[in-house]
Amino acid sequence: MKQTKKPAAGKKLSLFYLGAIVESSEDAIITKDLEGNITSWNKAAEKMYGYEAHEAIGQKIFLIIPKELHQEELVILGKLKKGERIEHFETMRVRKDKRKIYVSLSISPVKDTKGKIIGVAKIARDITAQKKAEERQQFLDKASLILSSSIDYSTTLKNIAKLIIPYLADYCRIVVFDENNLIKEVVTHHIDKRKISLVTELYKIYKDREKNIHGVNNILATGKAEILPEISEAVFESVKDNPKLVTLLQKLELQSYMGVPIKIGTKIIGAITFSSIQKDRLYTTYDLALAEELARRVAYAVENSRLYQQSQQSLAIRDEFISDASHELRTPVTSLKMYIQGLQKQFERVENTISLTYLTKMNNQVDKLTSLISDLLDVSRLQSGRIEFHEEFFDVNKLVADTVEAIKPIVKTHTINIEGEIPQLCIGDKDRVGQVLTNLITNAIKYSPKADRIVIALQPGKDAATITVKDFGIGIGKQHLDKIFNRFYRVVDLDERTFPGLGIGLYISNEIIKRHDGSMRVVSTKGKGSQFSFTLPYDKKADK
Ligand code: ADP
């Protein structure tokens, strides 16, 4: 007897334990028959879905399945009836209070003693928090992408409003202060475009009311975030004095509201407000934290955009100044040159050699000044596109030889050798190409103080000639090579600080060559030397 009784008692005990485990489990465990009727419902299921066991047992499982997912359930039941295995999966369920939750589900068949499937056991874990965190991260990632897509913040904020709706609000408003500290409406958006005008009207009436305790003006004044989880009777009560406002709020069906400042440090630069018209979207502090993080990212984007605009304005002012200054400098320098020439003639007559030596030196300095001024003028002309080229066919060999001849008298340190020949004429502005050559040769000399030669190589190509100026000087570090043709760019490594210059010669040269449909490039090794080459076409492009 004992022997036969023991297993029965053991079975009872294990069933008791099993029941206790199911009841105390953190996961919702429910069973249903093959028709989808709920047959058991543990404590965790009560908590997770909001229905008590007596409300759920006997009901169809569709009680907790959102309408759009009913088909999914039918497929699962079908598979189970056929004895197929169901892999663990993630889906959505709906609670008694209509809130949707994400669940991770394990489904297994319940079999009778003969092994026949008579029902299904479902173990569900609430993964809403994890899913929401993922969604929020995705939302912020998208926001960052939008904010970095353009430097014009009006455009990016319009796109941010489109992202906010519908994810975080049904209507929203973004304002920023402009340069004069006046409120600039950037965007007002509503999920139903026809209602945007209602929102705008609401704000218009609301903003001028005294004693407002919520809203954009408040946020801008206090720099504090605000939240109204539910639009209670008290809220309607507080605007009762203006029936129009009450009607608007009713028409908009506002259910919940929150607003956050856009701040850089303690400086308030704007505000974003979020409004929900859905009864099951009542804002929580969790939503407010997300809104604040969004506002933080918006703040940096707006500030960056403003700094960029300011720097662009400063650059425009600088360019204008350079243009004005170089024009103004040209006249007195031209007069100075004329007076020097006048004096030179007088001193030649009286054979005053000492004064003549000084005057020659003076004249050289004035020539340097004239060349600097004309470079500065070229920079502003190139910037504004006001530079003219007088194109003609010319002999590059002769131009190179003439340029070298002109430079030779002032170069005592280096020999300049020309290698190769271009058998064809090239097209372009001879004087401007001469200017490029002079720039490259004087740079080659200037940046190779320890070397004693420069080589100019002429190579004929199919459609264009290539002219290369080689030096054996200090060379240029790799990190500078892609910037070397930028306006005002100078290498500021230790060994370069002593060389005078404005960083505009290569910019001008490169621009001149580009306008000739040619290209300029540099090959350089630090400590070994540089090769600057440019191409010059034999003829104009057919489409020009
Ligand atoms: P800069 O008036 O400063 O010489 P450039 O526009 O002609 O202006 O040149 C820009 C910078 O490129 C120079 O400051 C210098 O650092 C570098 N550079 C130009 N040519 C050479 C060269 N041949 N060798 C080494 N560095 C050069």
C-alpha cells in the first residue's frame, strides 16, 4: 500500500509545488484550450493585463490581443493544432485599461496523458520598458541625424517637428529667440493639417493673457520645463474668462501637455511644446525627460548654426575690407612710385650715387607692395567673379623662358633649369599664366633656402601641356597638402614660421588655372622638396 500510495502523494505534492511556482512567477502564465478560451490565469497575468482571474477565465484570448493582431493568433492556433513548434517571439498585447504593452512570448502545447494536444500554455514577459527605451533611442538618433543634415536651423527644426508628430505629440510648437531677442515662431505642426490654424489661433490668444501659468512665454521666462499629465477641469476653469479659448481647447481635444526650454547652459534660446489629443497618451516624467534630451540636442544645433552664420558674416566683412583696403592702397602707392622715379631722374643728373642706391631699394620695396596689393585685389576679384581673362594662343616655351629671364636678376641663390618642350601652342591668358609661373618659381626659391637649383619641366600631353616647378627645399607635411590651395592657408609648422607671406599666392594660381580648364596639383615630401604642376589645354573645350 505504502508503495502505491507514495507516488500518488508525491504527484499531489509536485502539482502543489507547480501551482505555487506558477502563482508566484514574475511572468504571466496563462493557458487556453484549442478554441482559444482562457482556462487559467496566474497572479502575474492579473498584474500585467489588468484583468483578475475570474474576469479572464472563460473569455476568449482575444480579450488581450489588439485587433490588428487577431490574425497572428489564428495562425498560431492553427500551427499548434497541427503539432508544429512555435518559436519564442515578441508581440503586443492590450491591457484592460486599453494601454498597449510589448510582450515576449513562449508558447507550448498542453497534452493529455495520451499525448493529445488539448490546449496551450503561454508565458509572457512584459518588455514594454525595454522596447520603449529602444524606440526613444531611435527617435533621438533620427533627431540628431536631422539636426546635423543642414546648417539652416529653420529647415531642420521644421523636420524635427515632423519627427515629433506623431511619435511624441499630436501637435507641437517650436519657437526660438532671434538676434534681437524677439520670439521667432519657427514651426507649428498638427497631425491633422487642417487644425494647424486652430493651434496658431490658440497660441495667439493665449500668449497675451496675463497670469498664464503654462505655455511658451512661461517657459521662456522661467527656463523651466512643465507638464500637465491631464487637462483637468481646473485647466478649463483657469481660461474660463475667455470663451474663445475654451472653445479652441475643446475643438483641439487637448488631453495632455508638456513643454521644455531650449537652453545653452543657462541661456534660454527657445522652447518646444508638445500636446497630446489621445486619451491613452498622457505624458509622464519619462516623456518629459525625452523631450528635454531632444531640446538639448536642438539647442546645440541652433547655436552651431548661429555661430556658423556669424562666422560667415565675419568672413564677408573681412572680404569686403580686403577689397576696399586694396583699392584704397593702390592710389597712394602708384603716386609713391611716380615720386621715386622723379627723384631718381634728379639724382641721376647730379650723380648722387648714395641717394640713388637708397632710391633703388625704396623702389624695390614699393614694387613688393604693389605686387601684394595686386594679389589682394585678385583675391577679391576671384571671389566675386569679377576677373577677366584675355584668351589667345601662345607659346608656353617662350612664356616660361621669359618669366625665368625676368626673375633671374633678382635671384642670386638658385639656378633655374628648363627641361623639355611643348611642341604646340596653348590657349589662355598669357599674363595670368605668367603670374602663376612667377608665383610657383618664387615659392620654390623662398621655400628652399638651403638648395641651389630649381627645375621647370615641360611635358606635352594629348590635350594639354603639363608644366612642373620642382624644388629641393623644406617640402610640405602630408596633413597640409589638401588645404594648401585654400585662401589664406599657410603652413605654421616650426620651420615655416620665419617665411613671410599671406597665403594667397597658391589660391590665386589654382583659381587662374581652374578658369583655364586646367588643374593644379602638388607632390611633396617633408625635408626633400616639392613639385607643383599645372596643366594648360591646347584648345578650348568643344562645349564652350
Ligand atoms: P605664401 O605667401 O604664404 O607663400 P602661398 O599661397 O604661395 O602663400 O603658399 C601657401 C603655403 O604653402 C605657404 O605658406 C607655404 O607654407 C606652402 N608652400 C607653398 N609653396 C611651397 C614650396 N614650394 N615648398 C614648401 N612649402 C610651400
